[in-house]
Amino acid sequence: MEKLIANLANKKSAVIVVDVQNDYCHPDGAIAKIGSDVSAVKTMMPALHGLLASAREHGVPVIFLQTNHEKATDSDVWVSRFADGINPICHTGSWGAEFYEVAPLPSETVVKKHRYSGFIHTRLASVLQTMKIETLIMTGVSTNLCVESTARDGFMLDYRIVLVKDACAAFTQPEHDMTLKTVDAYFGMVADTKQIVDFWQRQGAPAPQLVTT
Amino acid sequence: MEKLIANLANKKSAVIVVDVQNDYCHPDGAIAKIGSDVSAVKTMMPALHGLLASAREHGVPVIFLQTNHEKATDSDVWVSRFADGINPICHTGSWGAEFYEVAPLPSETVVKKHRYSGFIHTRLASVLQTMKIETLIMTGVSTNLCVESTARDGFMLDYRIVLVKDACAAFTQPEHDMTLKTVDAYFGMVADTKQIVDFWQRQGAPAPQLVTT
């Protein structure tokens, strides 16, 4: 709890929602279709919804990362991940690239990305700098890929990292668990939604007023 | 083997030697002193020495990453990893920052770094671009931190990644093993020293000559 307070108190935080998009999350999405188990997404969604509601209530900015793949950014190396060299995931403009069960408010920022990490060839650093964000509250999918890559880069770029373990999901439990260990030991800290919401609620409570009349 | 050929044939490769420095590797170094088990380094060194000898014999460039920590780059976030806020590792100019059992040739490049990844706030991308490198043959310590962070960023910046499993070491076996899985599945491929040396030896054999006189 002490570490969480050190990461949140007097620091401007943002909730980063990574790749909560149909192709990664929906049972009919591209990742499910190539045989990955997306059931952990269903388990995480109540925590994510709760975290987003609380963030919005307490004025904590929410930033959405959205993967967009298209010919212009699908380099030979990037598509070499796929045996047939064809990237089936999150094509720009497709249903698969649309958000899954979350929706940015008009006031919230979406950062498009073309690699796992939200920092690679994107405007994320500029957005965070403009908003004077110091702490990244990391959520989304998949824990060990896009969330962890963004958390690693973010920490190395001097952001404090709080990974929300019940608001992230991976496609296997060992991958999810190893990221929690890695982030906790080397890249920041791990917390759950309740700890963060409790902190915001305590912090947001009106301070006792001195009656001077 | 097919994947290894696809990553090495007709591509300019470099061996990247990550953080093979006393503080990470030597039994008297800072990491051993804070209780981490550096014994896997001893196990990996023969493979690394063999790989470097073969690379030099076959004209494959070797690039050394060298961690250098000092006040100018030890940000609050970076030193928050340490309970006392003091970074005991690889101080610029110290014995701990010196290379451990390896030494760059005068013709080889050293890239200093201040975070886990060799790409964060360094000249590595410029060096690789200048040398027209396409494939990074990743070695060094620790597998899951500086090697993996550099491999993740490298892949996302469009370099082909070959992680050399017997020329890397972590401070625990599960961390080492998880990185092998992660890199193999998502960020490139895993090979061993023998496969790479064999490839260079086959490639380096003189082509059959047609006698035309």
C-alpha cells in the first residue's frame, strides 16, 4: 500500500487502456479464430469497467491505445510473426479494430499504434508530456505483450508504472503471471482495481472544513 | 532451421552483447552482492566466447551494450527500483561497469545505455542504421531484462531478432525460460550458438569455381 501511495499521491496519473478491441477480445475476433483463449478477457471486464467509472468520477484521465494495422505499417519484420506473412489482426477501419465493450468519451484521447508498445512510432509520449502525466495505470490486453511492452518502455522513459492485475488479461495464465512478477520486480508495481479506487475515494473525499463565520 | 536461415541469409547481422559487465556477472559484483544468483553467467560464457570468435572470423560485426549509471541519468523513477533510492550498479568509471571476460576490439562499437533497453535514449538505432544491420543476434545478461527489453524494442523497430539461448543468462531459470518462450512466440526466434556458427561456416565456405581457362 505504501508503494501504491508513493506512485499515486501528488502525481498526475492516467489510466492506459491497451488494445481492448474486438480482434483481441471478442470470441469472434481474429485472435480467438487463430486458436487463442480469450476467456480471461471476459473475467477482467467488470474490473476494467469499474476502474474506468471511478477514474471518470475522480477526474483521472483515460487514454485508449488502439492497434491499427495496414499495409503502410505492416513491415516485412512485423508480418514475419505470421507463417503466411498476412496480418489478420486489427486492420484499420475493420470491425476487429473497433473497441470491445469500452468507448472513449469525446473528451478522452485515443492513440493509434502499429506495434505492441504504445510508445513505438506513436504520439503517446507527446500526449503524456502535454498532459503532464507521471504515472501510468496499465490495463488491457494482452498482459505480456502490448501491456508489458508499453509498461517496459514507459518505465524506461521515466513514468511510474502501476499494472492493474485484475484489469489485464493474457491468453494463458503463465504469461499473465510472469508479467505480474516481472513488472513488480523491475518495472514498477502491481495493484488491483479495488486498491486504486479506494485511493481515489479517500483522496477525493472533501477535506474537513473550518467554519470561520 | 528454416526460420534461422530466413533470419540470417542475405541479411546483414550483428551480434549484440548486452551488459556483460562485472556488476551483473562477477561473483563480487553488485548484483551478486544484493543476493542474486549469477552462476548462470559462468555457464553461458563458453558459448558467448565461441560465438564472438566465430563472428569475428566470419566478419560479422559485434556491438557491445554497456550500462553506465550516474547522477545525470538516474532519474527518480529509475532509482525507485531500489528501496533506499540508491543505484548500486554500474556506476560510470567504476570496476563494476567494466566488461566481464569480454573485450571489444578496437574496430568494434560500444553503445552506452542508462536503462534496460539498448534503444532507450542511446545511439544504438543510429549505429545500426549506419551499419545497415537487419538482424540482431542477441546475447548477454540478463535474459529477461536488458536482453529481452532490447529484443522487444528491436523487433518493434523492424530488426529481425535471433536470441541465442546458451549465450544469455538470467538470475533465475524461470525468468530465462519465459523469455525464450516470449521471444520465440512473439518477437523473433531462439537459436543456440552451434546453429549460428554452423550457418556462418557453411555460408563462408568458398563457392564451387567453374574453371574457364
